[in-house]
Amino acid sequence: MASLRGQGGIQQLLAVDQEARHIVNAAKNGEKVASSLASKFD
């Protein structure tokens, strides 16, 4: 039973990690978009 709970915890951690990576990538992409837009107005 404890091993099942442990596996569930690992699955949750992996899911949270993946979500965090998506957020970081979205932020990086947003930065690129913002800077490329800003450069068009220079």
C-alpha cells in the first residue's frame, strides 16, 4: 500500500515538473515575442 502511495507521489511530481517546464517555456516564448514586437517599433 505504501509503495502505491509512493508511486502516486512520483506521478504527481512528474506532472508538476512538466507543467512547470511548460510555464517556463511559455514565459521564454512570450519574452521572444515581446522583444521582437518591440524591435519593430524602434
